[in-house]
Amino acid sequence: MFEGLWIADKWDWSQQHPIIYIPFNGLSFRSLGLNAVLCDCLTRQAKDQDIAIEGTNADQLFEHFIRAAHKRTGQKVVVLIDEYDKSLVDYLDDPAQLEANRQFLKSFYGVLKPADPYLEFVLLTGVSHFSKVSIFSDLNNIQDITLHENFGTITGISQEDVEAYFDVELTSISERKGVSKAQLLLQIKQWYNGYSWDLITKLYNPFSLLLFFSNNGRFQDYWFQTGTPNFLISELRKHHIYDIEKVQSTTQSLTSFDAHNLNIAGLLFQTGYLTLVNYDEADDLYTLDYPNREVRHSLAQYLMASYREHSETVIPTVVDFRKALQVNDLDLAIQQINAIFSTIPYDLWQRENEHFYHALIHLTFVLLGASVKSEVHTANGRCDALVQTEDYIYIFEFKLDQSAAVALTQIAAKGYLDPYQNGPKPAFAVGINFSTALKKVENYLVKPVFLLK
């Protein structure tokens, strides 16, 4: 089976171990309960290995299975547990059931500690990183390899692998699209590359990359089509978080998971929506950002739908908005903003504040692909948004039920555009006032930066 592969001569294939495999993703614990499905899983595997096990609870069967497998074969046991945390993550919106499952798993995984003399190898994989105290307090001999540099390339496809093993596909797709192979590789990299756990190697999302090749080079948000991250979107919306670029977090926050006090940066990292881009060892501070275009674009769409409480896509309108900014047509740009806002339910307009409109504008700019920074800090304060297209720079300041003149005055007084006075691109100050009564942009003002003084 492994002839011709790297591992072929790296292992003594005559050496075998009994295996206990628990794939939580394939267990129907929602309908049957954790104890019942784990008992069934362990009983069936033991039967397949011709091993008799006894017990009324899953932890009893688990412990008996390990000891019996070792006794029958004379070999130590390998335990593989996939998505060890699924029965917790799936109940983040149900605290009572989550706590019940946590207590159950604490006892279940606790079996591994006293069984250590009978175990050859144990591997647990999961989406989130629950602390040892919350689940593994009885299992203190496990090693977390999430951020271990020796395992930095274990969970993705490298650039070298793409170019070495997909040359036939790359050639075929580049010829069909009429682009060079180098151009195609750059596009693929922007869409699906970018994940890093060691801050050295950047990896491709295997799921998205392989679907891209199997679909003859069609760029799509493949990963997000597997399911909507409803809980995550709800948490971001609840905490008024929409700008998640260049966020910072400590190692402890990234490698722990407290279901009762969620750390958003850690949650986004552990679920694959953010990746590591920098580490300051002196302060033990990581900087995280979107890994690629697929994640950035898809998450922005979900957040936009959540803020608008409307499932209809705004992509066609956003495309027109982008075209307007590219040619410096602010009248048309404002029309497109109003088109986006026009589908927001009336009652939603009445109960929100300036943050709400700022969020929608920021997400609009994320979707249009312009370089956008929200709440950019300067020496005298922070502007609401800095937007750069290929030919222009815009500083946006948003107000609610005030006036565009107030917004423009703030830009001038705070000197938000001072760093761009002598830049290579024309820079413009844009003051925008939203009206809750009219449910649209009531007025806006635009001035070139050199006319602000």
C-alpha cells in the first residue's frame, strides 16, 4: 500500500498494534446521547477485533477495551480520536448540555491516564482547544502540538507540493484560461494559501485546493459551502466585531477555550478563520489575519447578511460600488451604498447606532476588495475608514443623524489625511451622514486633501 511513498522504508511493517478509533464526527450523539453512541462505537470495534468487553458506561468499556486488546495481542494499543471536541462545540449555544457533555468527556478521557502502561500512541484532533483543566485534568501527560514548529506543515499542502504534484492540472487550467502558469499559481495562492502555525511555512487548505482542481480551475468559496458558521457569526455580531484584520492575542488566549467566556481571537484562530502572521516573543503576542481571499470574502458575506438580517447577496451592488470608487465617481458610490441599505428592515434601522452603519460600510469595502482599514489610528485620533484603490485614497468619516459637514470638519481637524498630502495618489476626505428617518445617506461632502486646510 505504501510502496513508492516516503514512509515505505521508515517503518517496520511487521510491527502491528491494536487500534481503537473514535470518530466523533460520525457519531449520532445529538439524537442518542454521548454515552449510548460511544458504547455502541466501542462494542462494535471490539467485536470486529474478536475481543469481549464489559461495562455499562462508555468509560468502563473504553478502559476494558484497552486492557483486553493489550492482553489478547501482547502489543500496546493505539488510540485515535478525531474531533474530540465536537460534542462540545456543537452545543456552544446550549450551556446546560455543553456542561453535561464536558463532565462526561472529562471522565471518558480520564481513562487514558491509568491505561498509560498499555498504550503505544494516542492522538486527539479537534477544532477548538479546550484547556486541560476543563477536560483533561486527569490526563496531564498529553502534548499540544498546535503551535509546535516541528509539526508546522502537518495539516496542509505546501507551495512546493502544489507545483510538484499538480503540474498536469496547472498546465491544463492555465492553457484553458489563457494565462501563464505563474499567473495561475499566484491566483490560487491568493485564494487558498496562507495558513501558518510556525510562522515559516504557509499552507493551502487541502479541501478547497483539491475541489478547485477537480472543478477544472473554478475559483469558489469551497470551504464555506460545507456549512454556515452560525454560532461564530452570532458571537461576532453580539460583540460588535466586524474588523478582524491584524488582531493580536497571547499564546494563552490562542491555546485555550473557555465556553463560558469566549475569546473571539482564539475562537477565530482555532476554527480556521484567522491565521498567524507575526509573533513578538518579548511580549508573547501573536498577530493574526485572514489567511486568504476565500475566508476573507466568505466571512464578510456572512457578517453582512447578519448585520442586515437579510439573506439576499449584495455582491452585484458591491461590484458597482467598486467601479464607482475606481473612477472617483462619489455620486454613483453613494447611490450604491443606499442600494445596500435599502433592504434593511425598518425596525432594524430604528434600534441601531453609528457602529451599525460603520460596520456595514466596512464590510462593503471588504467585499469590494479595496484596501480598507477601519478606525485607523493617527497621532490625533482615529478615522473611521481608510480606503485605497489603485488610483485614489479616500478617508471616510461616518455620522448618524448629524451632518456631513461635521464629519468633514473632524477629518480636517484631526489631520487624518496629513500622511497622504504628498503621496503618489490623489487623496480625498469623504464625510457621510446617515439618517435613521430616511433610512439612507442623507448627505455627504467630498474634498481633496489639499483643500482641507
